[in-house]
Amino acid sequence: MMKIVAHRGHSADNPENTVRAWQGAVAARSDLVEIDVRFTADGRAVCCHDADLLRLAGDPRCIANLTSDDLTALRTAHPGIVPDLAEALAEVPGDTGLLLDVKDESPQALDRLAAILKDEDRAGCVLGLHSVAALHRMAGLAPILALSPRGAEPGPFLAAGADMLRLWEADVAASHRPPGVPVWVTAGGAGTGRPVGDVNATGLRRLAEHGVAGVLVNDPAAARASLTPLPSDLT
């Protein structure tokens, strides 16, 4: 069955990339929890999609320019915002997979993340990487999902050793995916009329019919229900 990946956790019902979102994703029986990873100015791995805090906290400062103490102070007014990656590793049980969308692919950031993952030695962790250079640097550490830009040729990523390829939902029907390479899909987004991560039952079933191996969704509980056969379907 197609894997259900909780996009930024169970972000349909909880603040994205927070402990509550991860708990919701686990409760919804997600196969994997997707978490965005960045680094602070003092080298702390934290969980946040955006480069800055404008959308989440009305603060235009970039996470890369803030220290851990800065974020601790910010959480006084915005509890739970931009938690440490260590919290995610502690909160998500080992039998639930993790997809780490690595937003900072500078060599020093990748080396820091590699050290964290080696210390954790956690099975079921997938790295989502956006560049061929990052893929080369992290090869062999964990399975890699190529998060190539929309419209980019997958060849260089696959030649560099990507284990899976990410597509956008609107591109699935027209795609000519390489044989034997699992394809994961981010639901919604451009061309669907839905926000990124949003999907409906019809869309999910269409993706499953196309042989998609995994789908990133904001509401993993609804996705699970849509893909679970009814008793009448089993007779």
C-alpha cells in the first residue's frame, strides 16, 4: 500500500513542525513523519520550513542568524515554535519512519546532520535532499529521496544514487518515471487548485493507481481512512 507521509507532521490539525503535529501524525498511524531541518547560528538543528520567522511569528529574522537562546526567548510568546530536532527524534517512536527535508545544504550543515544521524543510528530515516551536491555528500548515510526542483531532469539525481524520486501531484500523470525507482508525491500545490499537502480521496486513489509509493499529506488520518478498504470491498 502507498505510504502515508505526514507533511510537517499532522499539520492539518496542529501547528506544523511541532511536538503536537508529530504526536498527531503518530496517532494517525502515519508511515513516516516529514520534518523540515535547519541550523541556527550556533549549530543547533531545529525544525522549521521557512528560512525566516515572518509567517510563523511575525519576526523577519532568519533562523540561520539566530542562536538557540534567541529561539528560547521567542518561544515565550510563541510556545512550541521551531523545536529542536532532538525533540522530534525523542517524540517519534522508532517504528515510525522519519523523512528529514534538509533545508540547509551547506557543507557544514550537512556534516552536522550526518553526525547527529550517526549518533542516533535510527532505522527508518529518509533524507530529502534538493541538490546533487548534497546527495553526493550524504550518500550511504540513509535512503535518499531526491527533492529535485519541479521540471528538473531526474537523471543527475538518480545517477548520484537517489533511492526515490519526489514529484508533485499535478505532474504524476504526465511523468515518465524511470523503471524500478519508487516515486513519492507531494499532494496539492500548483496545478491542483489545492494548497500544498492537501488531497482528496479521489486524488489519493488516482495516485495509488499510478503506482506512487508514498504521498505527503497534511491530514494523514483522512488519507489513511481514504485508502483503507471498506468491508464491502473485501468480499
